Amino acid sequence: MLIILSDIHLGDGSCGHSISADAFYVFAERLDEMAMRASWRTDDSYRPIERVDILLLGDILDPLHSTLWLDTKENTPEYTRPWTNKTKPAYAKKLQEITRAVLKKNDEAVRVLRELKVEIPQNLTSQRNWEESKDLVEIETHIHYMIGNHDWFYGIPGATFDEIRAEVIDTLGLSQASSPFPYFPKDDPVLAKKLAEYKVYAHHGDIHDNFNYNAKKGRINSSLGDVFTVEMLNRFPLEVQKRLPEVPPAMINNLREISHVRPVLATWLWVSSQIKHNNLPNSMQKKIKKVWDAIGSEFLELDVVRKADKKFKFDNVDKLEIALQISKRTPIKTLNDLALWIQEEFWGGEISFAKKALKEPTFLDKEAHYIVYGHTHHHEVVPLDTSESRTRYDDQVYFNSGTWHTYFDLAIHKPHEQKFVPYQMVSYLAFYKDDQRKGHRYETLSGIFS
């Protein structure tokens, strides 16, 4: 049995809350049931499966969303950001500091993974009341980690980074060496072979997002999205706190959740709602917007951003310049009204990478029946192709593994009242081989809890 999950985004708490440890406990409980059901064979006999493999498909730990990157200033010897020189000792030191902060903040959740024990009955004659069995057998379980665009740091080669990876391996209970974590299956032949057993081809999927992936430099390098995350999203609450001391701490803490607001266009509605719910004057909204505009101007002047701006080409830097300039020149009410209009006209629209899967070599040569990405946070199942015989074993299907994430979603009833509903989302995929699960090849599980 193969389980795939992604985009858990465990952070250090400085940029919003990670999903609660409850999700991990529920996952551990469901693994037992899934392993039990996988042990029922096509001939209706029950034989415990030998092994469970769990693939963490990128953006599991999230060192990118941390204000610790902002401890040093530009044009100083100590200056360290995701895009600065990775060979300098300060870089690995900063990554280690943030990684340890993430693991400490989520110690209960990661302990569940580390101590994961899949146990099912040795013998069963029925799937009913299986939990009452006393004759249990422990199933060999292995956890594998592939990187995405928020945790690509764990793919940086070098002895100092091996030490950081070793801490991650020990804390999460991973079944891999401390060498660079893989981005593609080919980076880890053992993992690639295991995926092939299930006819699965998987990677994080951010390669299809040119804002969060630099095609020229490759994955083990920073992208423009990293710069925006650190210098805009991570920095914004800190600057509001520093420049506007009259803003209450409770509101500052809520501003740290800015990257969890959905839809993204409702960000200013979220800011407005915090002012409203904290009984602050409307004039405060203008002051806060001035902070955003100011750090936006500073962001555009960063050397790393200017270098990313290509002459005679309309690129991501140009798009950001336009967006930030429009924001700067547009009254808050207009921005909010525009967000509401887009929400009403296009509500429910999501990014899908399903058509990207059609270009994967393993799809084209039919080596893989199941193409799996993460990254978009949008759990989906999309049929790609099937054979003329139309047997279920020839179907080719695209999956997105979704996310484990906390969201603050704009309510569609009277959205002008700026009401947001918080919830936590969990989704993951399961694949089976041979005669496991009575011949079924896959299933998806997803849920939402408050």
C-alpha cells in the first residue's frame, strides 16, 4: 500500500498556524483501517499486507514562511535570505535555526509520524468489528520525503546540509539517507522503483509554476515567489507592528495568517475585517495600506528582483510591478469591491495542472497509470486516458494530493460584511498493487474540520 500526501506546511508559528496535531492522530488511526482493507484479496481471502510506504510529496516542513529570515539587513555581512549565497556558513546556520524552530513548534504532530505503528489483525473472517481483534501484526512502514518549493532547501548538497537533513530524518522517522532529498523520482532510484510497482509517477508539481520555480536555475535554487513570500507576506505584520504601535497584538497575530486567506484576492477584506472586529477607526486601514505600499516599493527595488526583470520581456516582475502600483493608487474600498466582484463572478475557480500531466514521458509511454502532483492545494482526480479495451487496469488518471492546511475562507453570504470562516483541510491518496484491496487500484480521502 502506498500513501501520498503533500503541502502540510508545518511552520515555526511566526507566519500563522499550522494544522493541528489532531489531523495526524486521525491519519494514524485511518492507516490501520486502510491496511486492514488492503489485506483483503481478490479471492476474498485475508492476508496481511507486508509493507506500507508513505510519500511526503513536498512542502511538508515550511522553512520559507518564517520571520527568522528577516533577522539580518541587506548590505550587511550577516545578510541571509533564501536567495543569497548557499555556500556561506551563515546560510546553513539560518536554515538549521528555522528547521529546529519548525520541528519544536510541531513536536506533537511530528512525533505521531515518528512513532507511527500500523497494526492490523493477523487473521480475519469478516471486516466487521476488526478493531476488537487481539491477535495483531505490525506492518513494516516506511516514510519518504520529496521536496517542493517551500522546502527545496533540503535538497541542497553538502555536509552541513546533510546534518540538517539528519535531524529531519530522525525527528520525522524517515526511511532515507541524509543525502539531498529528491525532487524527481529519478533522484532516488529506490523510491522510483517503489513508485513504479504501483504504476505511479509523482513530483511536487511546482515545476509548472514559473513564479515559484526558476526553470533556468532548477529546483535547488530560490524563485521570485520566495522573495515575495519573505519580503512581503512574512514582513508585512512585522512592519505594521513596528510602524503602528497602536495596533493591538491580537490583530497583529491575525495579520500573520495573511497567507491562509482564501480566495487570495480577499486579502484586503481580511485586513479590513480585522480593523472592524478590533473596533479600530477606518483611518487605521489607510495607515496599514500605506505600510503595504511602502514595503511593496522596497520589494521592487531589491537587487534580486531587479535582476529577475528581463529586458524587452513581459515577465513576473512586470506583473508584480503592475499589481503593486495598482494597489498603491487604488482606494481600499475599490480594491475590496473588485475582490468581491471577482469572487461572485468566478467563485470556485481553481488552478489545475491536469493538462500538464499529459506531457509527462511516463504518461506518454504508458509506463505510469497514475500521475500525482501537489502544490496547488486543490485536491482533484482527472481522467487522462484509457485503452480501447477499457479495463480499469489500463486507465490513466491525474491526481492532486491537495493539502493539510488551515484556511480562513470568505463567507459568500453578505461578503461585504467581511466574515471569514476558519477550517482545516486534510486530503491524501492511497494506491494498491497486485491483489491488494480486492483488486482496487486507488482511493482518495479528504475531509474538513473546524
